[in-house]
Amino acid sequence: MKDSRRQKQLEQFVQKLGLASEASVDWSLLDLALTHHSISRKENNQKLEFVGDAVVRLLAAEVLLATYPEAPVGELSAVRSILVSDRVLAQFAASYGLQRYLLFVNHSSMNKGGQISLLADTFEAVLGALYLSTQNMALIAPWLTPMLQDKGEKIRRDPALENYKDALQEWTQAEYKILPEYRVQENQQVLEEERFTAEVWLEDRHLATGNGRSKKTAEQAAAKKAFLAVAAG
Amino acid sequence: MKDSRRQKQLEQFVQKLGLASEASVDWSLLDLALTHHSISRKENNQKLEFVGDAVVRLLAAEVLLATYPEAPVGELSAVRSILVSDRVLAQFAASYGLQRYLLFVNHSSMNKGGQISLLADTFEAVLGALYLSTQNMALIAPWLTPMLQDKGEKIRRDPALENYKDALQEWTQAEYKILPEYRVQENQQVLEEERFTAEVWLEDRHLATGNGRSKKTAEQAAAKKAFLAVAAG
């Protein structure tokens, strides 16, 4: 670590996570995890994100299995797909004020989706750095397990809070090893809220139909109906 | 463990993995990992598979990063997607004769694809059981790391051995966060080998075109050209 101010910043972040012992944190890795590729094309957090993406999937699987030993695995897969989505990971990141520790070149033009990705990717990179520091979940499970439990419970009670297309896809993959297909039609003659009609199919089986003012909202509406019917039903 | 013959069988399997210490294996979990849902709808390996799927992704990420520190992350993602595919995991499973330890109701009618899934799923379940035995990779890394390195090197030299559609998708996801789209046309007027023509697109960008005697082979041919051009090029 070159810079003692940066070191202080990283220590402050680790304290925020509430880790009792910081002795085993690899500070160089954590520094890298909090360095965006807009700062350096070579020394940035993209590879740690590649590891961290698998870390959060693994911990989420463990936590869901331990918390809901009786739940069907298709349902746990669906909940996990939402738990590890950019949207949820960005919420976790924001709750620790992660953006304040990230070194990056600010594009004032960045849209909401870009901000969510940035936070989620950085969060995954931090998980990658903490995992590689000890080769286990010792620096992660203590603070992330309760977050995954809380959020998992909310999603389980109402997956509508989140993304039904992801949830449905995770379900059909786990159960049938195939992906749902969407067929969308536009009809200019109807009310704007029903302009698009999406059908979701699983091979030859029509699962559900939904409407919306955009292709995306129509697909989400169809996915929601299908998910509630086949997965949560 | 109810049955001492089964216990012997499990110990024999663990010895095959070449593990120096078996003391930390959770034998009940390993027994469950080697019990297919055709034997019991309740006590089977599906939940361990859910954990194991994340275990192999994580270890593959670690191994690829350590082995190819200079490779672009998009390329490592593409290699990983092939490494964790059913086809490769089934090969790993077969090399340990995993099918001999699996309790399941044999369907003599099972096709090749079904056998590959069965082996790959069981392999993941075994990884889940070994991971949960110690909460780390201690029972897995010693034997799986060299297999991932060998296979990873083969894939890196010639991804043609494996599945280009998966590889391309992993690449576009990692680099652009979008999926490639395939547009296929059938033409009955041409040679059988060129009956189907598939174009692969990334949003508005036409990546490549391929032909084949089926929709699937045409898509693979298009994916191969695109992957070699954008990812490995």
C-alpha cells in the first residue's frame, strides 16, 4: 500500500462491515477491488469481480439451504437469482456507502442502470478480495449472512419486489434445464398500458400472457403470472 | 450412516480422490450427494447440487486467475463457462467412475444427454457435500485444481472442442452485459449441410453468420466465428 490515507480509508470501510478481526484482510487486494477500470485499464477490480460473483452465489446457496431446509430447490434457485442480481447487490453496496471508497472517473452522464451495475460490480469485487484474503468466508459470512437472510425472506414473501423474468428463468433452468421464451406483439389500436402483449412459453407449453406499455413491462407481467403459477404455486 | 457396506463404498470413493485426510468428510452429506431423486423425492442430492454449482464456479475462477494472470477477464469467463458445463463436469465425474457410487433407479432408456446431466449433477452434489463438510475448499482443491488447470489449458488452446454458444454468451455478458441474439432461416433449396443459416447479433451489430444441417449446428457455427473474431482474436 503506497498511500497511508488510502489505507485509513480501507480500514474504515472494513470497520463498517463490523469485522472483529481485520488481521487477515489482504489490503492490496481490497485496494484493487475498490479501483474501477476507468482509473486503470490494467490494475482494476474486474478480475476480483469474476471471483466475487461466484462467492455470493455460493454463500447465498448455503444461507438459503440452512434457513429453509424444507423449501423446494426450484424455489431456492429462484430466490437466489434475485439475491445475486445487480439490483439487490447494489442495495447492499449502498447500505455500506461503498461508492465513497471506490476510485473511479466520474461520468456525470451515468444513468441509473449504469450506477446500479457500478455498485453491484464493485460489491462483487470486494467479496472476491475478502474471499481470496483467507480462502474461505471468514471475512464475509459474519456481515453478509444476515443481509442475505433478511433480503431472502422479503423476496420469498413477495418476489414481486424484484425481477420475475430472472426468477422464472432460474426456476425453469433448475427444473427442466430449458429457458422460457418470450413472444411479443405490439398493437397500436389499444390503450397505452396494453400496447405490448407478451406470451411466455416453455417449449410447447404456453405459461402465461402479460401486457404493458413497453416490451419489457409486458414480458415482466407475463413472467410474473407464470412464476406465481408454476414456481411459487 | 446406517449401512457399513455403503460406508466402505463412500470411503473407497474418497480414497480415489486422493485425499490425504478423510477425517473431515461429512459422510452423511456425501451419502446424500450420491443419492439420486429417483431413489427418494425427499432425501436426495438436489440441494447439494445447488451448492456445488457455485463451488465449482468459484474454484474455477480462482484457478484460472492464478494460472493466467495476464489473460483478459472476458476470455477467462468464456473458458470458465465451458469448464463448468455439464459436458466437462460429466467427464470429470466419469474419470472417477462416479456412476458406480450413485444410488439411482436405472432407466435403460436414458439417452446420452440424460446421462451427461446425471453425471454432472451428481458431481456438483459431491462438491457441495465436500464443501459443506469443512466450509472451504480443503477437500476439493487438492484433486480438482489440477483437473481444472489441465482442461482449462486445453479449452484455451482450442475452444472448438467445446461449446461456442456458451463461450460467446459468457464473453458478451462479461464485456457488454448483453446477450447475443440468433436469427435463423431455413432454405430448402440448398445442400443439406447448408439448410439452416444463423446470424448472430449483438444489439445492432452483426457478428457472424454460420450454416448447418440443423438450427443448432448453424447457431454453433455462427457462434464459433463470432467468438474467434471478438473474444479470442
